[in-house]
Amino acid sequence: MEVKILNVISERDSKNCIVDFATQFGSGRAEWFGSPPHLLYSYGVEFSIEEELVWGDSIIQVEKEQYAIDYQDEFIILRGRLESIDADGNADIRIGHSILMIVTVGSPPAQDALVQIRSKKPVLYPHDEYGLMPLDSSYQQSWTPQLESVFSSTTYKEFLERYGRIRLEYSRLYNLHLQYEPQERRDSPESKQMDLLKDQSNQMLQEYIRRLPVHFVAQCPYCNSPILQPVDSFSLIGFYPLINISDFYHSSEAWTANLPPPRQCCRHAIVATLSVNLNGLIPDDLPTWALNRKWGKLHSAPRVMVWPLIARQTSAVIHALPIGRLDDPEPIHRYTAYFVTYFANGTTNLYTEDMWVPTDVERPATEGVLYDPDLAKWVRAGRLFWLDPNDPTRLIRDPAESFPYTNIQPQGWYEIVEKGQINGPHAYYKTWQGDAPLHDESLPQTIE
Ligand SMILES: [Zn+2]
């Protein structure tokens, strides 16, 4: 059967990863055998259920005349036709053109009956790694799939070590080159070496971005396109000022810039902002070279940026992703990153002079603008939606009572200072006290 990979979730206690996938009969979640697959690629796979199924319990006869694949309450549901069964309970189930071989116990229905399997132990076995093919070529461009193209926890740490050595050597040369008279510095041997190191570290940063895992960060409320971005889920190093991955989320041009992995946005996406909650931890796992310089402001709790959302026909989608620490052998959920991605529909007045707030490089402004930490207000107004934390391919619009990110604490901004200590969080000087206008309403000229 052909499956398209929607999400790759790594599992700590298992060698294999878990994937969300879509097929022509529906979508589900299952363990993936072998090296992790590429996001949004299609693979030919064999389904396997790694448990004995019991007739009348985990496998039942059903009436519905159609093949189906679904995922409910951590169970995969597979519906097909009982093609054959032998005296030992070995059965073949047909789902479309595919045959699923299972082992059953108990008394089976007659051959050709429609049956439904409910199991927590589905595994996908890819036919062969090289049989993969991109389903949608529009954002693949020159990217050639290579399994080593995504960081593992080990290659990530090796990468940081190499990058850190370059940074340390650069600072050493920088201090040496200061001993020259200012007019001689440019031509000093140290300065030439520094230029080389700069090139090297730029190349390394490109490699870094290319090798980050790509995640669902939002889904467009207007055209349903998944928004896919590289996210450094290994550690906080993405916010190191010379890397500053947040820059990538600050304009849709940067997202679509001709850089590999399969990133994706849509024409409605405007900008995304990020908050990082430290969940009470001190980031003293960060390497010394990274703490040698001042880090930028980070925000502790998710908040909505008000200016795009007081225009007509705009909305935002929030999603949380885990970030790990460098002192864990494998990344596990230590910090939480909250992405808020903003969208504008075709009939919006967002791009008028009354509403649009740019930076001086014409990108949408994300700093020095009004934020509102009261997210529930924007959910109730139909302006803020969220991805299902258990199934990021599902956009949820209501009810406001099930919104999972109300009142995340602490709020405010903070800085990472020497030895990974925290300065903050500090309360915002000013937050939005006004209402959240409904989707078809706008509040022009309320923000300077
Ligand atoms: Zn869209």
C-alpha cells in the first residue's frame, strides 16, 4: 500500500519511530520499521499487526461496505475483507489492492466477510528505501533525499562541537588582531584567517538549517495547506544570536527561500512568532562558547500579536513543540516552543496603510508591537485556532473550552545570561487591553 508520511515522531524507548501517514483509504499512526522516512514522501509499505487478534474483540465482523484506515484513541482501525483463513487462524485481509496477513484466535466469520481490526500495534515495513518518491514536486526542487541529511542526536552534538571550535578560534584571532594599529588590522594574517572562518561558519549554518527536522507548525485556516518549518528540537542553540532560527519564521519569503528540506507555506501565511517556555529549568546545558555573547529576548508564554488580528479576515494558528537539552543522551521534552502563525484571507484589509505594521526592512514587525497574553479571548472571537496536540494534521477551531493553551505560566520576556542563568521573566511594559474583533470586523488606526 502507498502511504504519504505526514509527521515523524521519534520515540525514546523504541529503535523505530512513529509516523502519521495518509493513504487513499484514510490516515493513521503506526510504528515505522527501519530508518526514519522523509516527511511528505510516499512509500510502498506492508502493514503488519504485531499481536494475535481475537475474533469478537480486537477483530470483529462489520456491515459497512468499504475499506478504511483510521486512528482513534491510540488504536489503529483497519477495515477490509476476509480473503482467506486457515485452521491455525492465519488470515489474509484485503484492503484495496493490499493484503494484510494477521494471526487470529477464536471463531472467525465466513470467508468474504467484512471485518474491522482495532490494534495498538501496527507497524509499517517500507518495501525499500530507494523506492521513495515525492508526491508533490513543487517544494522538493533540488533536494535529493539522503537519509543522513537529517541530524541524529549524535551528529547534532558533533556538529555543535565543530561549530563551537570555529567560534572559539574566531574569538582568539579577533583578540590577536586588536593588537595591530587600526589601519593595519584589515591586512593582518589574523584577519585573513578570520575571513576563512567566517565562510566556514556560514556554510555550517546552511548545513544546520538543511539538517534540522521539519515539523508541522500550523495549517492554513483558509486553504488547509500544512505549514512545514525546520525546527531545532534538539536544544535551545537555535536561539544563539549568530544562528537565530526565529528569523526564518519572521517572513514568508524567508520560509520559501530556495533552501532544501521540504519546507512549505501557503500564500495566506504572513509571519510566525515563537515563545519558549523553560518549564522551570535553567539552560545550563548550553556550551560555554554559546554563552559568551548576549542572547536576544525570548518570551516565556505564548501570546498573540495584535496588529494582524485586528484586520478583517485574518487569523492565527498555535502549535506547541518539544525542545530537548544537550545533557540528555537523546532529546526528550524539556522546554516547550509555541509557534503562532498568522494568516490573511484574500479579502483582508491587512495590507492597507491603516493596518500593516512593517519593520524597516519591510518585513512584518514582530518586536516592539502590542501583544495579548489572553489567548482565549481570540479563540472565542474565531481568530485563533490550534493544531490537535495528538494529531498535528488536524486544525481545531472550537469549542473555546477545549483550547489547550489558556494561561500558560510564567508570562513575560527573559534573557539567557552567563552560565545559562535566566534574567527574567519580566512583565511586558504594555499589553493589549482591547477586545478581539470578530473575523469580519476590523479596528483600523488603533495601533501607531
Ligand atoms: Zn493558505
